[in-house]
Amino acid sequence: MLDIETVKKWQPQAFQALDSALKNSHLPHAIVLISPGEVGEAELAEALATRLVCSDPGEGLVSCGKCENCHLRGIGTHPDVYYVRPEGRIRAISPETIGGMMTSLQTKSLKGIAKVVIIEQAEALSKESANKFLKTLEEPSSKTYFILLTSRGERLIPTIRSRCQTIRLAPLGKEDMLKVCREELKLTVPAAEFLARISRGRRAKALQMAGSLGEYQKDAADILEIYSLRERALPAIREFSLAKHRAMKEIKDQGDEEIAKAKKKLSDELKDADPNVKKVELQKLEDAMIIANAEILQDMRAAVYEMLTDLWRDVWLMKRNAPEQEALHSFLLPQLKRLSSLYSEDEIVRNVSEIDLVRGPAVFLSMQFDVVLQGLLARHIAPPEGRVLLRDAIKATGL
Ligand SMILES: [Zn+2]
């Protein structure tokens, strides 16, 4: 967790919005914090929840830190603060989870001050869950607060969003991001500068990329090489896509192995437990681990599409004679310039919009990644005249 002073510095507006709402006693009963990822949203939600249940709060977003409620919050066992998170293999917040939360809310608050529900990854509310939840949101009992967290605000069900006050957290500024890369991630100056640029203020993205910067740079160079071959690139496209597919499969297999090991360990620990309890616990563990692994793979797929978009963005800048330092991949300037002469403005724009079209479904649905990537890259290199359909492009790659 980040300390609250850092969050205050990074998110002055969001902090101020909550602070003055509390000072003026205008805090809405439902708030959604929309963030670019790990820039203080969880810490703000925690601080607000603690402030709301504190017996002796200060003015604004300040809790006393001394009362029993603050103590219980500190050790994470406050009975009036509930957490709702996506569960199960499909990573959804189920109607049952919402039902359970609503039942808990019907009882009197145990400490008599307020009840707070923190809903993590609120975009995972299914339609059915959202409808159930709406009833509670429309007729809030007094002293019950909902704090929703999401880094995908556009996926949040509109009827829910319209009943919450939105507070947006900002991406980190360049200097703060550089500091994260230098001090927190211990990167060298050039690596920190590159990562600060490419992550665009999303700390979650920087944390995720920090360990694989070399690999990213190699992939970016390979992709530019592929694009420069134009129609002669099909074998290289196939090779690149299959290599990515293999890397992801390796991670998936590794994950499966870890699940098996963890299940065996838990099974040994619970050898004397009731068989039904044991079964439920093993299933819970497996589900949680499957979700975590699926998220890693999802992030990897998303990163490939983001890299493609960012590379074309740079080619576009070169095409428009923008200053060189504006390029995200400044270490690839000669290659970027070469592509800017090989592709027309129309082609560049079309390529970017095709990535946009494919990336959502290709990241979140279980489409075969290497096939989609091959098709997309094959479309990108095709000449503007007689461009082939996606399925023909896939056929052309020999699959
Ligand atoms: Zn307190």
C-alpha cells in the first residue's frame, strides 16, 4: 500500500473532492473511483472507509487512528466494512455475492457508526448483479456508503454509474512516474525514462512492464522489421505470432503446474477436515489461481496490441514531421522513419483503427491469440488496393 501522503500528492483533486465533501457533510452515499491503475485508488477507498467508521474523526478525510474502530480497520477485521470482489472462473461479481452483501446491510451496524461496502473491479458486475444492486443504490439506508473501484470505467453498467458520483484519479505526471521507475523499480536512467514514457502515468502498467523491458524493446524492433518487409513479411509474421503463442502457453502451463502443487499442499493440510469443507476450500483455491493466471495472460495480450498501436502512433508522428523527441520509441527512430515513407497516411490510420477493432475481443474473449495476431499483422502489411479480408489473411499465413 502507498502511504496517504503520497496519494495526496499524486491525486490532489480526488483527495480534495472527498475531503471537502466530508467537511461540508455532502458525501454522496455512492462513489465510483475511476483510475488508470494503481495510482492511489485503493488507498483512497481504504482511507475513506476508515474515516466513515471512525468514532472520533477529524475534519475532512481524517480518522483519529486511536479508537477501537480505527484499530479494527488497521488489522483488517472491521465488521462494518465489507468487500465485494469478482469471484469464480469467469471473474464476475455474482448475484449471490450481491445478495449476501445486501443481507449483511440489513442488520444494524455492529459498531453503530456507518457501514461501508468497497466494490473492487466494479466493471465485473454482471447485468443481473447490477439490477439486484440497483435496488439498494436507489433506496440507500442512512449511514451506508458504497465505494466502487474500477480502472475500466467504460465497462461499468451505465445505470450503476449514473447513481454514483464519479471521482477520476489522474495518471501520474512525468516527474512522479520517473521517480517511481527510479526509486521504486530501481531502473537505470535510460530504462526509467523509456518506461515512464511508454506507461503514460499508469503505475500498474509500469509495475507490470518493469521486468520485461528488454523483451518489449526486442519485440518492438522485430515488429517494425516485419512491417518494413511489407508483402514479403508473411513467414516472419507467422514466426512472430507463434513465438508469442508459445511464450503464453509456457506461462499457462507453468500456472497450471502451480495450481496442482498448491492444491496438493492444501489437500495435505486439510487431510483431517470434513470432506465437504475440503472440497469447497480446494475449489476456492483453484478458482482464485485460475483467475490470477488468466489475468496475467490477458495483460500480456493487451500489451501486444498496445505496443502495435504505439508503434503506429510513432510512425504517424514521423509522417507528420513531428519533433523526434515526441516518439515513444525514440530508440527506433531510423526504423520508424523508414516505415513512415513506406506507408501512406491512409494506411497508418486504417492500421490503427483495425487494432482498436480487434483488441477488445481478442484480449477479453478466449480467441486464439496467434491466429488473430497473424491475421491482423497480415492485414497491416497488405497494400491499400485489394486489401484482403481477415479470414483470407489468416488463410494466407498457411494456417
Ligand atoms: Zn478512529
